[in-house]
Amino acid sequence: MPKRVNHDERRAQIAEALIQVAGRRGLHAVGMRDVAAEAGVSLRLVQYYFETKEKLLFYGLQHLTDRFTARVGARLRAAGPDPGPRATIEALLLASLPTDEESRTFHLLYSSYSILSVTDDALAAQPFIDNPDAAENALTGLLEQAQASGLADPGADARTEAISLLAMTATMGTSILVGQRSPESAIAVLHHHLDRIFATRGRPRGRGRGEARPFDADRGRDGR
């Protein structure tokens, strides 16, 4: 009997090859022949599954997003069964900073896809992000949850803080890629802003990780 082929696995194999080649050479320089060679399959097979480079690129973006989701999930599992809003926010934001080879590839290619979605007509015709406000809404909800539990400054605007955290993380990610700052420096800046939001000014310096103690409005911002 002929061997049965799992088409989803084959597509994922080719998409993974795209990500690996693009991570080394840049998304703009990758052709279908390069991807076929990386995957160890024929060019005809890549064309069979994706027909055009644009379709391959779009599927590659979906695969890249799936890898990021798995990376966030791994960080959350490592944080314990009930990580709380601050640890969850840290998992989401730190997963996107290029602090190792996998996250570096994610940030590099995601930035490249952003540019291509503006300049490439075929990609521009597709939605770059199915739900563009998903991350913003998730962080806003987590910050509101923290405020309701007394873990964050109730006077902060949750959505504005969520937007600021996402924009700051994306910009610092690029600065890491180009060598402007180190991953450690970017992480320290992120913790500084989370300490501010989660009302940790009354705690000793250096204890910014994890959940803050509850914010007591009657006793004051510093708990005195």
C-alpha cells in the first residue's frame, strides 16, 4: 500500500522551512526553491501545496503566529497553575522580545511581514492580523482584573497602559535586533513600567517580578 501523507504536517514542514530560511536571509530574499531545499522536498511539491509564493508567505505568517502562541503558553505553564495578571502580562510581552534564537526569528519575520503587508499587493489583499486588537484587549482585561483585585493602581487607564506596553515592547525588540540595547536592558525597562502599574513602589528595589501586594487606597499608594 502507498504511504499515506499527512497534508497538514507537510504544510507545516514547508512553512517551518520558510521561517528558517527567512530568519537567516530575510523574508524578501526567500524564493520557493530555497524553501524546497530547506525542507528537503521538491520545488514541485511546494508548488503543489501553495501554488504561489504569496500563498506560501501567508501560510508562513499563520505558522509563525502559532509558534508564538505556543511560546506564550510554555511561559504561562512555567509560571504555575494560577500565574495571576502580572505574570500573564509578562509572559505575553517577554515572549515577543528577541532574547533567544527563536524569539529573534519571530520578531525579525513579524516585522518583515508588517512591511510586506503594506508594500506587497498580494499580501495587502489578505488581512495581516485576523483580530488586530486581540493583544491590546487581552492586556487591558488583565490590567482591569488586577485593578479590581487591588493589585494595580486603580487610577491608571488600563487600555492606555496596555497600548503603551505593547508599543514599548515592539520598539525595544527592534532595538535589541539592531544592537542598540541588550535583552537584559529591555527586560529591566519592562519590569520598571510593570512595577509602576502594579503599585510596587513600597517594596524593596529588585522585587519587581511576580505579583505586587494589594493596593490599599485608604493607606496610600506606598501602603503607609
